[in-house]
Amino acid sequence: MTTPYPRPQLVRPETTWTSLNGLWEFNSTVSGLSTPSFNSSLGDQEILVPYPVESPLSGIRNSTAHGYMWYRKVLKTDTLPCNNAGLTLLHIEASDWNTTVYVNSHLVSTTAGDQRHY
């Protein structure tokens, strides 16, 4: 795997940010955009983020016929950096053209039609 932060001259202190790169739960057998199961595992597949599903580096090296898939990362909130108000800011970059984000089973964001960061 590559270094956690690709530009060493711009490294941030670990107390102010957390990289979400690494192994995530992965399921490519879903047939649509229905809500995922929040109380059970997505299955036994894992994907190495930030690599795309088609990349050998992802560990999957395959795409789905329909293009739908779920990724899941479980984080412990006591290890996440937060501001003085106790809030954590989540940045999502280079997501697919149709991305839905849930936090604690609550829909927090969705985007379709582009690959912008939000």
C-alpha cells in the first residue's frame, strides 16, 4: 500500500485528520440502490480504498454487470478528530457518479451525475 498521505510536505498532524484509506467491507451482489442492511455485515469481501473496484490494487479486480455496490467502514467516534464544538467534518472525494452516504444508519448525502467531492 502507498503512504497514507501522498504529499509528505503537506502532512497534517494526526490529531486534526484521519485517513479513511484502508480495508472496507464490500458487497457487489446488490441489484439496486435499496437501503443497505445496517445491522449485519455486507459479506466477506473487502476492498482496499482508495483504489477503484476494477483495479488489481483494490483486491477485487472486477466490476459488476449492473454497477451497484456497497462499501462500509466502521469507525470508532472516540478516535476521530473533532473541532471545539465536538463536530467531525467528513470529506468525500473521487466518489462514483452516483454516491449515497449514511452515518449511523442516517442518510446524510447523495450525489448523482458527476464525480465532484462534497
